[in-house]
Amino acid sequence: MSTRDVTIYDVAKALNISPSTVSRGLKDHPHIHADTKKRIKAMAKEMGYQQNKFASSLRKRSTETIGVVVPKLNSYFMATVIAGMEEITNQYGYGLIISQSQESGKKETGCLSTLFHSRVDGLLVSLAYDTENIDHFNQILRKNIPVVFFDRVINCPGCMGVVIDNFMAGYEVTSHLISQGCRRILHLGGNMLRNVYSGRFEGYKRALADNGIDFDNELLMISELGNQAGLDAVQAIMRMKHRPDGIFTANDTSAVAVICELQKSGIRVPADIAVAGFNNEPVSRVIKPCLTTVDYPAREIGRLAASSLINILKDKGSSSLSTIIVKHELIIRESTLRKKQVGARK
């Protein structure tokens, strides 16, 4: 059997009609009779005809694909963001090419190069843990390929960002811990290069200051915020002369690990040490006691990032907006409740 690709000319010859009629029939052109369209599509399927999307994209100067770069895919937050993106891109006929930097700026550069050479129409990007600048975006920006950053963003003239107010969220979590009687609050944070972690830390510091509590550098721990970070934090706490009475971690994964390790060490949560996390992942409702956290509307962030990029591609003016701030919510649960709380959402 021949391995040559079947063309519209082959389909036309088999049906004894013109190639232009086949082309229009495959595109559901209104001037082609319904029965003729049906015959064309049936023959095309029988013969194994495939549309040459590459040639089509060259003609239209659009591949109708969007590149997505995320730090990691094995994250409930990122998986939910991508689900929100797909919800929007599917409506508008765009496909997604998804890649992960695995929290490496070097790998992020490679992802961008691959997507650039795949001729994506635009990019949705959440930066890697250690990305220090956006020099590796220069080739993309010079070609006027629009970029929308989400969650982990960076200052980029002409680019959009979709975020929550991480400063205010950090302030609210810390203020809540203080309202529950905590005065020595440890913050387990991430790399301060990233806006999400620096914002949460600055909010934590401001809440301390506004309540007359001095910041103690011993109570700041920077980590990659995985399970091991939680274990290491508790081991460090157990060696402290003056232990904290509250812990605010910058994600739920490390917070859950902290609670488990504290309990193994005979520390009561929240009676001895109250613990709060961030992201409102499903595990926060399973751990005992249930985890106080911040609801980070991942699906909505994905929808807004994708909608903004498509509006730019369709020249609908979203590029005039530099940053979209999505509403967050403090979810108060048993892991911090030392006092009776009125109207707390669980």
C-alpha cells in the first residue's frame, strides 16, 4: 500500500468532482449541497484524508495553539488552573501545548524555545522557582507574541498578569493567628524572587508590626515548600529554646507535613502551636485538625488568563490592562481555632 498522503485531488478524482468543491465541502461551505458534503466527507474518511494543518497555519499566519509553561504538573493548583484555561480555549477553538519547567529557570528557557519554534500564537506562563529575569522571553516579545503571566508573575512591559493580592492574604492569615493569641509566629516561605512568596511574607511582616510584634529573623524559614520542608521546619522548631506558638506556611503541602510532624512529636495543634497554610487544596479538609488556609481561585485564574490572551489575539483591547487581581478568601478551620470564632467559614 502507498504511504503517500491523500490529497483533496485524490478525493476529487474518486468522486469525479472538482478539487475546489471538495475543499469547500470539507469546510462546510453553505453553497455546497448537503448530500455532496456528505459524500465528500465519507470518501475523505474512507481514503484516510488528513487536513494539512501546518500548511493551513502558514496561510492564516496562526496555528490556533497557545503555549502554557507551568513550574510543575503534579500540583492540584496548577492542574485546576489548566482546567480553567481549557474551558476557555475550547470555546474559541484554540489548542494548548503544555510544558513544565520543573522549577528550573534553565528548563523554562528550553520550554519557551520549543514553544516558539512550534509557532504558538501566545503564551500563558507561571515562572519557575529560580527564574531571576525574563531575558529568555526577548525573542518571543520581539516577535510580538503576547504573553500573559499568571500566579508567579514578573514585571514585563507590555505583558499582562493574573494574580491574587498575596500581600493582603498574608496579612489576613497572620492577623488571624494573632487574634487567636499567637505572638511568636513562624513563617515558612518560598523563594523571595517570586511575587507570591515575597507578597505573603511582606503581609506577614506588616501584620506583626501593626500588632506591636517585632519581626524575628529566627522565625523565617525559606524552603521549596514540599513535604520535606515541613519535616525540616518541625525539627528546627524542636531545637528552639523559645518555640513558636503559631506557624504560617506559604502552601498547604508544607502545612500538612508540619501538622503531622508536630503531632508525632507530641505537640498539640492548635493548643500548643496553631498552623495555617495557603491554597485551599483538598488535603486541607482531610487533615485532622482541618487546616486554616487561603482559598486561591485556581480555575478562575486559568479562565481569566486564557480569556485575556485570546482577547489580545483577537485585538479586543485587553492589552491595555497590566494586572488582573482575583479575589481570595481566608478559610478558617480547626488548626488555628484557639478561641470561639463567630461566622468562620469551614
